[in-house]
Amino acid sequence: MAVACAVGSNALATSIRWTAPLEDQRFVEPYDGRFLEAVELPQYHDELMRFWPEGGPHWDALAVVGEQRHPKLVLLVEAKSYPGEVYGPGCQASAKSSLELISAALERTRSWLDASEESEWTGPLYQYANRLAHLYFVRQVVGLPAWLVNLCFIGDTTTNPTTERQWRVALPSFKKELGFADGTIPWVVDVLLSARSRSELIGDADN
């Protein structure tokens, strides 16, 4: 329900099909070809390989809306327990061919989203940037509506517990660093949820 509300349609809540990660697949986070299979778009494998090199984003969650094998909308989910997790070591690709694909994809995405050309997309916020590139891929190359959902957990005691206020302060700052002066990005939503244990979630499902 929270995701459906964030993308602007309560009606989606009953039609979202979460396709990855799944328990019967040992909660493996899909990437590359398995990413396309999870969003029911395997026919776009060649296009993805021309867009992004092997070893692309490993998705925390993926979902589709629509009949099986006929998606009408795609949800790409990146989950974080605290703001510091958003930062990383930057782009680690070393092969010239990979770097060329990545650079071209990021520039196409930056232009599409009208982000500042002075922003750094291959540095500490590279993980965020490559998720934006895959949002571009689904919306512009495939031609399907899609949203990138930043799922931010509040009070995760297993890592670095973060309050809602701390998230509200941090989230716009990431976007400004990526070149979005007003702290917002088209087709990107932030969903804040209280962290809960697996046993709590299963218990709720049984009730």
C-alpha cells in the first residue's frame, strides 16, 4: 500500500505482483538477464547488453503491474537501512568497453532527467546513478511506465537506526548532489517504513 500511494495510485495496491527476490529462489537479488526475467521482459536482453555491461545493479526488490508476462508498469526498488548506505566506492569497472557503455548510459539518463552536467555520477553516488539509468532503460528503451522506489527503513536496530526526520533531511541532499537542484527526481519516490523482523511480518500475513 505504501508503494502504491507513493506512485500516486491506491488502486495499484491490489494489482502489484512482487516478482523478486522470492523465498523459493533463496531471496537471490536479480541482475542482468535475471533482472529482465523478474520484470517479465526477457525479450529485451540484447538491448540491455547494448545499454549496460554485465554485472549491473542487483535489485533489492522488483514488481510488475499487469497480466503475467504482459507488464504494464514496473517497480524498481532500492532499499536502505540508513543514509550512509547510499554512498559507495564509485564505479569499479575497468574494461574500456564497459566504461564506454556506462558513460554513454549515464549521459543519456542525465540528459533525459535534465540533471546538472556538473554533477558527479560515477563517484560515491554511482549506485544511485546506475539505478536511474535502469529506470531510463525501462521507460525509454522498453517504453513501459516505471518508477524507482527508494525504500528507507526507520529504526533498523540491526545496523544504524535512523529516524524519519533524519531520512527526510538526507534524501533531498542525495538528489541535489546528483544535479537536481530542487531535490526531486522525476519518476523516483521515497517510501519510509518502520523496520520489522521477518517473524513480525509473517505473523501479520497470517492474521
